[in-house]
Amino acid sequence: MRRDWPGNVRELKTAAERLVLGLGFDMPDDTPKGETLPERVAEYETREIIAALERFNQSVERSAQALGIPRRTLADKMARYGIKG
């Protein structure tokens, strides 16, 4: 009730799932830190990829399916952003 949920149902769902699983309410800071659009996109993609990998126990295949991208694209992005899977 203290947090503003301006139409972001996915963020609310993720927060509720984390609370139910006992993982706490650590929500990422939505304030972009990058100055340019490509930097902001990279930050967003990194957060989403890490969240998907955590949700699916580091399964690249299942994470790619959930993110709606080919497995190879996810693997390329993980390499580009230095994300270990």
C-alpha cells in the first residue's frame, strides 16, 4: 500500500510472488541510471534477464521462453551484459 503501482501489473505480481516465497520485498530501483537510451535499455534488459534466470533456476531455455525471445538471443545478451547463467 505504500508503493505506487502505476499500471505495472507485472511488477506487482513479481512483488507478491517474492513475498509469498519468503524472499522479501527487494524491488529493484526503477530509476534509470544510464544517461543514454541504449544505456537505459541495457540496464532494463539486464534486470529482466537476471530476474527470469532466478525465477527459472538458471534455465536459459525456460527463461528465454518466458521473455519471449530465442534462446540464442538470450545467450548473446547474457554474454554482452556479463550475466552468468
